[in-house]
Amino acid sequence: MPRLFLLIVNFLLKLINSLIYLFKQVFPYLNAAKVYLDKSECEKFSDCLLLQKLKAGQPPAADRYIEYPWMMENIGIKQGKLLDVGSTAGEMLASLLPSSIEIYGINLNNKTIKNKNIKFSVGDIRKTNFPDNYFDVITCVSTLEHIGVNGRYGSDNDPAGDLRAMSEIKRILKPSGQLLATVPYGVKDVLPINKLYNKTKIADLFSGLEIVHQEFKKFNKNWHVWLKTTETDAARTDMVKDGWYALCLIKAKKI
């Protein structure tokens, strides 16, 4: 009886392991199909599948755990106007910042905004209707890399889309106004998912702005934490081979 019991247990364990393995193989395809049908992140099924395979290697501690606290620590105003490009953090900003700060959000796609104090608009950051020198602070968290990447979050094909977006950001930001931006950093673009940035691209993007502070983070697979790193190390990161990108966090000021 004990021997039979052990055989049954062993069989069940092997069956469970086989099912887990099968699920891991099939899951990216199922998730890719859902994203493809939603048309929420990519237009082509092959692009959706690539995205899911990349996400499978994504660090368990996602980028936002680094980006949002950093953003909140660096917003240096008590009143005025703040624009959240991509509207990724609008709800949090409205909840945690003083009510004397007017929160605006802009995104290519309509979003459900629960906080009625947020002035959200569907629009393209490459060309807005905001007046010149309008905002005291602009936040742009993990957004620039998607602008102009064909099919990504509904974007059209515009290789210079991020540069056009930055030109518009500079126009609507007040003199001495603050820009807080985060972008993926690494060896090369992974299209049609993300653009990745390096020292040269950052210099082009932030031309006309003073970079007040810049730091780099990279996920350490041995300790499973995001750690500060050098620009040189961040620039060597290969999103595909290393499983994810490094992060560049930039605080800049309009001159």
C-alpha cells in the first residue's frame, strides 16, 4: 500500500509539473491574443506576442516602484499647474499633492479618471492646444519611448515622435519650469515595443533644457532589487538578452 501510494503521488507530481510547464508555454499566446483583440497595446499579433515574451522576463519589482516614489520626491512646487504626460500617475498625484496644484493629464486614448479634479484630455503631446509657458511641472513617466512607435498604444509611425513630443513639452513648460522624465536605457531599440535611450539620444531630447539631476537604475538578478548603476553599465543593458532594460531618471529645468 505505501508503495502504491508513493507511485500515485509521484505520478501526480509529474502531471502537475507537466501542466505547469504547458501553461507557461501557452500563457504568452493566450495573453497576446487578449491584448491583440483589445488593441490596447499593439496592433499586430506578432508584436503582442513579443511583448508578452518580454514581460515574462520582467523583474518582479516593476519599474513603477522606482519611478513613482522618485517622481513624488522631486516635484518641487506647492501650487501651480502640473501636466502628467501619458496620464500614468494622475490619480496618485491628485491624491498626494496639495489641492493648490492643478493636475492635468493627456493621453492618446481615453482613460477612466475617477478623480474629478484632474483635467484630463484625449490628445497628442506632439501637438497640444495648451498656451506657451503654461505648466510649472511636467511629468513624463515611461511614455516618451512609445511615442511614434507604430501601433504602440495607438500611436502612428513617427520615428522622430519623441523629439516632437519634447519640443512641445519645452513650449508649454514655463521658464525655470521642471520636467521629470523616466525612460528605458540600453543598447538598442526593441521595436515595435520600446525605444531605448543612450547618452547621445538623451542629449538630443533634452537640448534646450538644463539637466539638474540624472540617475540610472538596473535590476540585479542575484538580489532581486533595483540598484543604482553608472551610465556606462546602463548603456550596456540589452533588453532582450538581459530580460529587461535599465532605467534613466531625469530632472530637468527649462532655461
